[in-house]
Amino acid sequence: MTHAPIAVTTGEPAGIGPEIAVAAAAAAAFPTVLIGDQALLRAAAAAVRVPWPLPAHVAVQHVPCEAPPAPGRLDAGNAGYVLRLLDAAIEGCRSGAFRAMATAPVHKGVINDAGIPFTGHTEYLAERTGTPHVVMMLVGGGMRVALATTHLPLARVPAAITAALLAATLDVLDGDLRRRFGIERPRIGVAGLNPHAGEGGHLGREEIDVIAPAVVAARARGIDADGPLPADTLFVTTMLSRFDAVLAMFHDQGLPVLKHASFGHGVNVTLGLPIVRTSVDHGTALDLAGGGTADAGSMKAALALADELSRA
């Protein structure tokens, strides 16, 4: 069976994205299409010592930069370019030209500096595909950690955790673990929000008023969810072994643990989309750009998982 190629968006042109994208695509055992400025990618190939022209299984979809890129130097003039890379990959995935997309890191700050509201890949992909609810999940170190809230100030997290949010998140998480990952009956551990999962209400009532009822309701819908569980013990190996995935309540509750175990080789997966999208577990690393020394391990892992999920 012949599979369509996987699109690789090459990310912020001043960061390490072009270099790790070229290195990962060249090392892949299946067809890929690098989406980005051809001259930029040629320079990236030279930096990581990949021959140009690229190997036969790697194609380039040329999208020109809007401002001359320089390694390590952000330019808001290229914010639109970065988003056009994503749009090209999304369009190709929806048309069937690509079977999945893997994304190199972007710099949220410089996109916002250009006057474009942007909170992250996850939210942008949801908007562009008309998906009502998506879930950010990282995979690595033997763990799958999904997030109830993503790029949100910590002070706003408690109010954001509602019964409706948790219901939608658990439905997407359970559905994609079945559909994309092939797990027949996923076991999901649900973290509490407060220390000790609220200590019976003495350290907060979110567990009693919102999270526990949401878990009960999810179980009534056939989802094998358990919680709320204290986050400080949920990530202990013996507890993790009980679950196929963990649902953390906020970004820095779950991701530090996973990144400690797998940084540089973890993968970010957007669940709930009509397309397969994976990404790296790190940022643009401007200080490393242009030197050819950035570790492409996470980009390689993102491509490998995109291949696996899009074949499922």
C-alpha cells in the first residue's frame, strides 16, 4: 500500500526548526515534504551536513520568507510566513495530499509582536479545522500526559476547569486513545487540581464540586477514568502502571514530570483533530540556531509517531 507523505512544517526561521526538520526528514524511512523557504532549508541542510539536493524521499514545498531570516534573531516580519507554513500543511492534510503533519517549534511571542493573536499550535489548528475541542497530549518516557487546560495563566486555571471542559476533554482523550493509538479500553488517571487532591475540601473544593462528578459522569458514558488523584503520587511508577494516560489539570502540573523523563525525545500530539498532528517537546532554541548542533531527537520521534498514528 502506498502512503501519502507526511508534511513537516519548519517553524520559526530564526530558530532550530529548519535544521531539525531537515535532519529528521532525511533520516525518516518514509516520504516527507518539508514546507518552508527553499534557500533557508538549503542553509539548514548545510549546517546539519545533509547533502543537497535532499534524499529522494524528501521533497520541499517552497514557501518564501517575508523578511530575510538570520539565525537567532527574531523578526516579526516573518510571523505571517510561519502561519502560512501551518496553513499549507493543514490544507494538504485535509485534501489527502499529506497523511499527517509534524511541526517544528514556533515562537509565540514574535507572532504576537506582529499583531497576530496566537496562543499556540494547538489552538491555531483547532480554529483552522473548525474543531470544537482539542486536547494537548505529550508522549514520552513511557507516559502519555494530556492537559485539561493548556496555555493559560495559573491564576485563571481554577475557573477554567468546569464540568463541560472535563467532559469534552475526557471524551476526546478516550476516543483518540482508541482510534489513533489502538487501545481497546483506555485507562485514564485524572489528577486533582489542589495539593493532596483537595484533602477532603480543606485545601480546595474543585475536586469535590467539579472533578469527581466529571469522573463519575465519564464512567457512566463508558470511559474507564479514575480520580481525582493527588498529582504528587499519581506520577509514581507504581501508580502510572495502572493507566494508559494521565489527565493533568494544567500545563505545569503534568509536563515537568514527562519532560524530566523524556526531554529531547518526547512528542506533542493534538487529539480531537480530523487530521494527525505531532510536534516536538521543546522550543525554538534561538541560541543554538545556525550551528548544526541542535538535537533532532524529538523531531525524529514526532515524525515516527505521525507515521504510526496515520497508518492506524
